[in-house]
Amino acid sequence: AVLWEQHRRDEALRMWHMALQLDPNNTIARRNLEHLTNEYREPSAPSKVFDDLYHFQKIHLLRYFEQHGRNAFESVTEANRVMEVIRMAWNTHIAPRGKEIDAMTPAEKTELFTSVEIEF
């Protein structure tokens, strides 16, 4: 819970999953995972409206880091530029399909989000 409060949410989720592996009856870990994750098994956004956008961003951030052989930005300028490119791709390719996306399963959305090619 401390990791979650420190906004280290991916780490918190890993720890709760580990707690359940060690003790499948750990009700606190199970409850936290049920209440604090979204349909992608990622940390829930402050509003459900953003869960899809954050999932799209995560997919493309990971792709960017993989292409550049690292796991973090080298500067704030780089981070802002990459996030802007991802936001523009969302607005161009995903946002106009809102009603269609609302009817998709998480797996279908992930497939669609992954299919978007972004030139960084």
C-alpha cells in the first residue's frame, strides 16, 4: 500500500501478486488488486475514462523504449515530445472510434492499440 501511495503503482501490483502467490488466502492483496486495477490488469486511472488512453500510452512508451534500447527518457524535453506524438496518434487513430472501442473486449482493444504505428 505504501508503494501505491508513493505512485509506484506497477511495483505495488507486483507485490500484491507476489503476496497472493505466497498466500492465496491473502484477502488484503486480493481486495487491493480487485479495486485498484482496470480491465487490463494495470493500475486504474483516476477516472475509468482514461484507462484506455493510459493503456495505449503504455503500449507505445514500451515500444519507444524498446526501439531506443532503454527504459527511461533522457530528458524532460524528450518525454514531452514522445508523449505529444503518442497523444496525437490517439487523437487521430483511436478517439474517433469511441463507440466502436466501447464495445470491444480488453484483448480486442489491446490488439487495435498495438496495431497503430507511430513514427517517433
